[in-house]
Amino acid sequence: MDDQMTKGRAAYAQMADACDALVKSGNWQRVGASDIKLFLDMYTQSLLLKMAQESGGISDGLLRFIAEIPSRDVLSIGKASREAALNIGFKNRSFAEGTPLLLRCCVAMDDKDGTQSAQQFVDGVSKLLYAAADADGDMTGRELSFITGYAGGLRTFLMTRAAGRHASGVQEMNCRADVPGGKGNDARADGAPKGGAAQAEQQEETLDELMAQLDGLIGLEGVKREVRTLINLIKVRKMREAHGLKVMDMSFHMVFTGNPGTGKTTVARLVAKIYKQLGFLSKGQLIETDRSGLVAGYVGQTAGKVTDVVNSALGGILFIDEAYALARKGMENDFGHEAIDTLVKLMEDHRDDLVVIVAGYTDEMHDFLTSNPGLISRFNKYIDFPDYSDDELMDILMMNAKRQGYAVSEGAQAVVREMLCGMTLSDRLDFGNARGMRNTLEKLVQEQANRLATLDGEVTKEMLCEIAESDAREALGIAGEADEEQSPLPAEDAAQAAGEPQA
């Protein structure tokens, strides 16, 4: 229960971060509401109660989960009986019906500011529902059906909007400033270059530029070597075709294994663009999905859902994150297996213009690949993404800071490194590698702002750029050691401080 509570709170925090971004951008004020966290807490508890209703009841564990996950128990679930809690959920069901207002506001902000808050919010919702369903240690088939149906609907909503943007000619580009190898200020954060769709077509990256981005990624030397091998193989295949020679029939679908934040999505996005430049793929887009985007809640719907997702990825790469969730042990009759069966067929039907990359933890991916006799034979390339070393994480921090116009002082760097050295193995898994360093930089910037905003004197350009050691200590909760080399007080001041008579 405690483990699921921790996961639930982390998922809620992810949704709350998206809400904070809405407030900062001014997009939330447009709907006329003042307390966005109150709205989030209402939505969170109403949604979890809706899952309990549609799953046939609520356990004591789930009741406690619903009461304690939000920042406040706004519906007073902690004081309610099981029956009363379900009645409360029914009265507030409108909060959990249709596309959530918070998500629609995130989409509006993403369209305007080039952010990615909508995907962050939906990911948080999906993780929250999975944690809640397992709060009592026994996720039921009805709970799983609700999760896949609800979260899948939200992802379909996002995917439909993304498909509309692709149809208008705006191409996604890997230029985010917070991703190693991205182009930073040369592009908007949504990936599209400055200047609109026409300029996007003119500024499509060359093969040399894409290879430079791949080489510029911090660490991942083994990954880069594997990708270069695939690129060389495609180049030579093209040469053989040009000379009328036979080309061996090969599968280019891949398995990416590794912990979160190790660059799997970043590399997949680069590979999609490189494959397009090589003429191996016709469009070069990357379509990201997971179990909730592929599995429906009712018989007969999953195959159509998988087909729609695959069709949107034709000409590019379909990236399935946490693919092992499609083949959960003990749930052989759930619709995840239908999704796998459909995917295997479509991979064969579209093998000439589709690459599928499945990603997830190493051990769990074995269960996924052996869940269907035809699945494992479709994948013959396995690339492992190792965790970043402390030095590589520090390089990522410094690179991201530089791109955002900040200089992290040596003292602040030492504090961050102290944080990394003090992490347990469990802490490392929760930290999220490069993703954790991006979050760390945001914390440093916030504390710098708290410090500078309270200064009485002039704030110079240099002060605005420097992240000080004190900012890092405040942000990461690491206390400094007392300075042992303080200048001694003058004799008369020391005597006075000690209460001794002066000579």
C-alpha cells in the first residue's frame, strides 16, 4: 500500500506541475477560476471514485488512497464510509466526464507557448489510475478496463490533435532545449522551427546535422555505436539495390531497454529523422504511445484502436513505451494480448514503411516479447540504455543550464554532486536520470528567483545568470558546513562578547 501511495503522490505531483505551468502562463486565468489546485483535487478524487463505481465497489485501501493523495481531502473522503464515498463520487461525476478542463487548458497552452504540458498531465493521470487500482494489492480486470478506456481516450484526444497538426504540414523536430543534442533557441519548445510551417520545410535537418546531434548526445557510447551500425547497414543496402544486387530480407524493428530518463525517446526521434534522410522511411515522424493508447475497454475495440495508431505512424516510427504492460502476468484474458496480436499482423503488413520500437525495463521486456509466438521474431535488434554516471549527469545539468542562459557556480555544482553521491539505488530509480537533472535545474532556478526577488539593491545581469551555492542548498535541502576559517573578532569585541572586562 505504501509503495502505491508513493507512486500515486508522484503521479499527482506530475499533474500539479502541469497546473503550476498553466498558472504561470496565464492560460488558467482565462477560464475565470482562481484556485487551480482546488479544481485539480476535485478532479482527482472524482476520477478515482468514478473508477471505483464502474469497477463494482471501493476497498478500504482505495478509500484511504483517494483521501490522502490530493493536497487536500476536498470531498471529505477520509470521513466517509464506503457507501457514502460512492455517493459523493456520483454527485461530483461531472468532474470526471468528457475531456478534463485542465487538459484542454494544457493543450491551449501547448499550442500557444510550445510546451508539452498536456502529455505530462495525461501521463500523470494514467500513472495515478494504475497506482489507485493496485492500492489494495489486487488490480481487477474491471479496474484495468476502466484505466485503458479512460486514459486511452485522453491519449486519443492528444493524438488526434497531433495528427491534425501533421496534416497541416507542420513537422515535429527534435529541437527541445531540455533534451541533450537539441537545438535550444533555434526552435520553439514544441519542436517546430521559428517562422511556421513553410520555414519548417525549408529548415529540415540534413543527414550530417542529424548525425552531429546523435554524436553530441552525452554518454550513450554503446547506443551510438549500435545506431551507426544500423545506419551503415541501410546505406550499403541502398548501394546494393543501385547495383541490382540482392538485398537480404531483414527486420529493423527494435527493442530499447533501460531505466526512465536514459534517452530512449530522444534517440528514437533522431533515428526516425535519420531513416527518412536515408530514404528508408517516407515521413520520419515519431508516434509515441503506451498500453492506454492501444488497449480499449470492450471486446472488439482494441484491434481498431491499434490499427488507428499504426496508421498514424506509417512512414515513421511507432514508439511503444512500457510495452511490457500489454502482457501483464495473471491477466491472460485481458485485451492487451489482443493488442499484441493485432500489432504483430500490422508490423508484417507494413514492414516496408514502418519501424516499431518497444521500450521498457530489461526484465519485464522479456515477458512481453515471449507473450506471442510471432512477436519475438519481429525484433532482432536490442539496444540497452545504461544509467548515466554522475559525471554525465553533471554534464547534462551544465549543458541545459547554458542553453537556458544560466551559469552554475562551482559551489552549486558541488552541492548537486553531493546530492547525487548521497542517493541510494532506490533514489536513483525514482530520480529519472536526465529527466531528474532537468527537474533539478528547475529547482535551482526557482531558488535563485526567490533570492534575487528579495534583494534591496540593483540586480545585475551577472547576478541574473549565476546559480549560487546557496540556491542549490535551498533547492536540494543540503545544509552547508560551518566556516572554520572565519576571521577572529578584535580583542575588545571578543572580550565584550564574552562578558569580560576590557583591559
